[in-house]
Amino acid sequence: MDALANVLQPYKVIVGQVTTLVTVIQMLSGTFLCWDIYNQGSTRGVAITPLLGGLVLNILNVKYGYIIRDDPSIQVSLLGTFLHLIYSVFYFQYTNEKMKVWMQFGLCSILSTVLIGYTQIEDPGLVEDRFGWIITVIFLTLIASPLSGLKTVIKNQSTEGMPFPIILSGAIVSFAWLVYGFILRNDLIVIQNIVALLLSSVQLLLFVIYPSKPKGKAKKTN
């Protein structure tokens, strides 16, 4: 890892800028979900999990960025927090299950507060690794969440309902952060994004194998 980090070190600034750029673009992929919601006039078939999960993850990454003293991480996570908050509010306006969404938002707020509070009482020498692992678990759970419907995808032989723009952009961002993690010599960032890249690749493979709409619906459309 050190050898690769040494090779990439002269490109730290440009890699950081590219990573920030692709991450911002990936965060904007949430607009596709919002557009689908707007077009159908409801949140039917659209889960709020990627939006609330992204909100929590970005809030925690702001804190982690301060812990590791990395400005690109802080800047992109602040923007991500703002965007995912907007997406979540937009979702709330169109959902018919406002109480359920409100409770989910409350739980996410409590989780974020507790975990950030934890960083204030943890040993300064241990907090970077331990908090980093907490973020890693949340991050990988969020990345893998579309696979929870794998049984349905195989049964229907369709990837309908899987957020392709978010999965594709997530794969690109994971690769960028993997390279940047090597430059920072941050094992957690490297591990996070190796696993995330593998999970995203599996999900993208499903789009190659199965169409985005069930065959029955495709015929009706023609």
C-alpha cells in the first residue's frame, strides 16, 4: 500500500478534486428519484432508504473529515448533507405515509446524534479507527441494500425498482475514493471502497442479465 501511495502522492490534489467532483455528481443522482416521484405524483415503489441513509452517512462523514483533517471529505460531506436533506423533504411532501417517514427521520436523527456524541467521549487515539469502522458498516449496508430484493429480481427476471443511476454513480465514486484512500494511506477508506466496488459491480451485473421491466410490461408498452 505504501509503495502505491508513494507513486500516487504527487497527484493528491488533482485526485482529491476529481474525487470531490464525481462524488458531487453522484449525490445529484438523487434528483432522478425525485423526478420519478414527481412524475407519478407519489412515492409508490420508491424507497426512502437511500435518501435517509445518505443523509446519516454524510452527517457522520463531516465529523470523520474533521477527525482525519481532510478538507475534501468535509466539503463534499457538507454538500451531501444539504442535498439529501432536500431530497428527504421532497419525498415527505409526496408520501402518503407521512407518520412512518417522520418516525424514520426521527430515528436517523437520534442515531446521528448518538454516534457524533460518541466521538466526543472516545479516546482521541482510538476514535479515528473505531468511528471509521462504524461509518464503514453503515456505508456498506447502504450500498448493499438494493440486494435485499435479489430474490424478487430473480423471480421476476427484472431489475425494475433498482436505482440504476445511484448504483452506477456509486461504482464510479467508490473507485475514485479507493484511489484517494491509497493516497491518504487510510486503510478504512480503502477497505470501504473495495467492498463497495464489488457490491456495486454485482448489482450492475444484474442489469446486464435482466431487463429493467418485466417481459409482460415490456410487451404491453410496445
